[in-house]
Amino acid sequence: MEEKIENRTAEIVVIGLGYIGLPTAIMFATAGFNVIGYEIRREVVDKINSGEAHIVEPEIDELLQGVVGSGKLRATSDPEEIKDREVYIICVQTPLNGDKTPNLSYLESAVKTVAKAMRKGSLVVIESTVPPLTTVRMAKLIEEMTGFKAGEDFHMVHAPERVMPGRIFKELVYNSRIFGGITPESAELAEKLYRSFVKGQTFKTNSTVSEVVKLMENTFRDVNIALANEFAYLAHQYGIDVFEAIELANTHPRVRIHTPGIGVGGHCLPKDPHLLVWPAREDFGLIRLAREINDGMPLLAKDLLFEALKTVNLPPEKAVVAVLGLAYKGDSDDTRNSPAKAFIEAIEGDVGEVRTYDPFVGGTHGSVEEALNGADAVVIATDHSEFKSLDWERLGGLMRTRILIDGRHVVEEPPEGFVFKGIGRGEY
Ligand code: SAJ
């Protein structure tokens, strides 16, 4: 196995061709391995096999065409085609159920698919973010299904992805990686495999440590954003601009306050703090409270909008509101757990009409101009680059009433002639 990894003849199966699986499959194929991507969505399989990516990410189209063209990567929905390979890498989602408990059904079904396909000696890697102790549990599941002994007859590793959408192909290469093996040999093998394209540092540990490390990273970010958001609330009380205050505080050598905003979205930050504490089954106050603060931010944006409507004496039920941005973060087409969607849900039913425009996602209207034509209020919910250079004087001329609510600190100076309010930007 070691030799096959070193001379890149080991055959790799990547299970789940989403935001992480597809780029990872592309990287291994570019490094010279034969890669099969297994994906149950047939339309995604067809698209990939014709050299077209189903996700938006810089560089992905050229890279995918290269490896599909050279025959190094192909996708399939047929479990027969992934039998008896050396390496299986699982990149499926691990979302939350409605009651905020982890939904591990996609992971369990992927592990079962692998157990049916793998051979003695295979290396199984879980890249998905999972609650602590899950990798050990999944190794037991494979033992039960195959009769193989974990660590002896097969290798198993948790190797969490750490890339940021929008920078995936850079971060896959240059970020450091952690390999948490169920045995030291498992970790060693996975490290050798990923060294085929990773130029960042690599570290080996056990699978439970690596599971916790991954979850701590995103919980750290979530809690820090919650602190910044709490500062934004305080700034409204004191009538100051929190962004000016943060910029000044961050000149201190040991302070790095995060950026407040309309909310924390995506597939990771809103979920991972719950995964971290779930197996412990105790109430961890700080982590829970941070989640509540961040989940509450779309409601602060709603308050700002309704205050603005009050100042122009426009009853909410008569207001036409244009929301700019549906994605959870700037220059992305990803709407998973998007605060923009939470904001829209919060105002729908209370206002006369909600229009939406997003250059990456679409929306009810095809352009900023169309969305703003005759509108009473515009709310910026995503920091897409396109929104940073808008000419507010011209756009204001299209609107029926000029209200601008900035949920993402996209507008530097409040434009003239507008009722302007922004999260953290002073009084209510
Ligand atoms: N956000 C703020 N304020 C900030 C930073 C972010 O409100 O100061 C918001 C964003 O607008 C967005 C959400 O938080 O709605 C999450 O965005 P993000 O850019 O912080 O992170 P993700 O979800 O795109 O990617 C994170 C990254 N984790 C860390 O930076 C610790 C990435 O490295 C992980 O690989 C990824 O989660 C993951 O897959 O776990």
C-alpha cells in the first residue's frame, strides 16, 4: 500500500462530490492518481463527466476539464464501480436535525457503501466534520460489516478539511493538515497520501483529537464573531460606529476582534459548535450563547429596517423591500444557512413585498436596478464585491423611498438623501 501511494498507482474513491469532495478529487487526480468520484446525484455525475463543475469556485472549471480530459477523474453513481480500491475518502455532509442534534445518516450510509466495496488493507479517510468519537464508532461499524479488524485489516483516519470557500484550491495546497488515525500507522499512511499535493505543514494525532481540533477551530470563530456582534449591539446603545472602534482596538498587538454583521451562515460555523458539545451531553453556556447571539442578528437587521420605516412614516405592510444578496458570504453562490434567508423569513408577512437580487444565486429580480425600481428600502445582506461599488445617488433616483440598511458594512459613507442604518453603525 505504501509503495502504491508513493508511486501514485493507488486507486482513490472520493465519496460525495460537493464543495469539498470535488476539489479534493481534482487535487488527487492532478497529482497523478486515478480517481473515481462516487455521488448519488446522477445529474451531478453527468455534469462532472462532461467536464462541468456544479459549484462556483475560482479555478475549478479549468482544473476539472484537465483531469476529466486526461481520464484521471471520472464520476459514477454505481457502487459496483468502486469495488476493491485502495483508498476511500468520505466527504459527505453532516448537517443538524431540526432539534440541533447531529444528523449522521449521510455519513453512516457512506461508511456502509465503503464497507461493502473495500478490500483488506484499504485506507478509509473521513474528511467530513463529525462529533468527537465518531471515527472510532465508524471503524467499529466497518468491523461489524466486513469482519475485518480495524488497524490490522484496514486503516482509518479522520483528516478534516479546513478550506474556505472562494479560496479552496489555494488552501487545499498551502493550509496545514491534521491526520487523526485510529492507529499511528493509519495516520502515517494518510499523511503520505496527502503529501502528494499538500505543501503546508502536516501533523499526526489520534482520530478523537483531530475531530475536536476541527470543531474547536470553527467554534473559536463563531464565539469570536458573537463577541463582535455583541459589541455591535453596544455600539447602537452608545451611538458610535463599531467598525471605527474595532479598527482602533485591533491596533493593539494582542487584540483581533472579528467583523459584526447580519449573521453567521454556511455549512460549518452555525453547526460545528453543536457537534462539539453534543456527545458530552452537558450545557456549555458560552458556546450555546454565542450561537444564540449570532442566530439573532437577522432580527437586529429587521429592527433597523422597521425603525427606518417609522422615520419616514411608512407602515411596514405598505413597504417594498429589496434584499441584495442571498448567499451566506461574499462572492459565493452558497446559500446554506444564509442569514439573508433568515432575514427574509423574518420580514415576509410583515412587509408589503420582498424582492431579491444576488449576482451568483439569482433571485426574484435580474439586476440591482430592477430590484430597486420603485422600492422603499434596500437591505444589503451579503458582502458581494459587486455591491461595494454601487452608485447610490443614481440608484436612489429609482426608488420610491430612499432607505438603505447595511447588514455587512459594505457602504463606507452613508449616501446623501437616504435614511441610512447599518449593523453596528450607531443609533437605532
Ligand atoms: N462572518 C462574520 N464575521 C466574521 C467572519 C465571518 O459575520 O468576522 C460570517 C460570514 O459572513 C459567514 C459566516 O460567518 O456568514 C461564516 O463564514 P467564514 O468565512 O467565517 O467561514 P466558512 O464557513 O466559509 O469557512 C469556515 C472556515 N473556518 C475558519 O475560518 C475557522 C474554513 O477554514 C473551514 O474549512 C470551513 O468553515 C469548514 O468547512 O469547516
